[in-house]
Amino acid sequence: MEQTPRLKTSIEGFDRILEGGIPQGHIVLMAGTPGTMKSSLVYYMLYNMAKENGTTCVYVTLEQSRNSLLRQMEKMGMRTEDVKQNLHVLDLGLIRKNLRHAAGGESWMQVFKGYLSSLKNDMNFSVIAIDSLGVLETISDMSNRRTDLFYLFEWLRDLNSTVFMISEISSDRLFEGAYDEGYLADGIITLKMQVVREVETQRRIRCVKMRETNHDPSYYSLLFSGCRFQVTKAISE
């Protein structure tokens, strides 16, 4: 059977864990507790896809402004100028301006989907990140979360793109593994802060689920140095 092409994460050591990367066309949930660099990590992956392979990527930020996000990424060594042709960052304010023509009576989610569909037609992007699921739920006023999420994820599949959905969750919910979006996603990557000594914490990353992949489900230490993310085997005292 023909193997699905894979997209490299460019996280040193992590692609080996994923048998070469994330299968193209997957919907991947990037879930974690506050302060675990979820947004930075997803942007980093899209940045390297755009820079190294010329992949057309879209990053939709519903929390942070576009300028604030790009300033943060520049400080981490990711130059906007290097990917300006292939990595497009859109924020909620910009989206709202483009949605003013929307017909009355349509829900925000319907209009949002229409906007992304138009972007797909115009740019034919291969990868899209949505930051974050929590804000999308809030502004869309999901009345039946399980049903609404099901139809959202089905619609995302119809984009024929690889999708990263960022989600902030509590430490308790991180371990229960029963949240609806987890069932619907093709992959789940979780991030957490681990206390390793009395005065030291460590970021850790784990691939909980990745369809079509014989992955290592262990926790790894996630490090950022020299403008690069890398993983190493986690060692606890």
C-alpha cells in the first residue's frame, strides 16, 4: 500500500519518533497547559515548512494580534522576511474586516468557514494552523459542543490540507484523554511543564496519538536553543 507523504516538524529528534514526520492531510491537536510554547512550536513547524520546502502555510491567530505574534517569533530567530511569500499570518481583527460583507443571519462559524474556503481557493495552502480551539468555540457560541466539533472537524478534512489545532487545557484534562476533540483528531501532541527538582521545571512533549504511525508514546524533554527546537529523552530524579 502506498505510504502517505509526511511533513517534517523540524524539531530535532522528534521526526524520528514520528517515523519521518506528520502524515500529510492529518488534523493534529496540539494540546497543553499554559506556558508550554504551543503557539511557538506550531508556528516554528509552519515556518520551516515554508522556508525549507516552499510549502504554502496559513497561521490563523484568534488570540494574539498578527504584529505581536510576528515580533515574538522574530525574537526567537524566525525572520518574517524569509517566508513572506509562503507563510501567511491572519488575526481575528483582519478576519472581521474581511467578513463585514457577510449576509445577515449567518453564524460567525459559517462566515469563518466561508472565509477560509476562499483563502483555500485563492492560495491553495497545504498547511493551516488555528490558534486556538478555545477562542473559536467562544466566539462561535457552540451550543452542542460534541456535535458542533464533529461537523467542524469534518469540514476541516474537506479543505484537503494538513491542519494544526492548538488547544489550551488544564493539567487534569491533559491526562484524562477523553475530550471530544481528541477522538476526532488524527493526531494528538501534548505539552506540559514537569517539576524535576524543587526549583526547576522542564517542558515536555509527547505524541499521544498519530494515525498511520508507529510512534513512541513516551514523554521527551522539549528544549529551545540556537533558534531550534529539539527533544531529548526525559530523565527524572
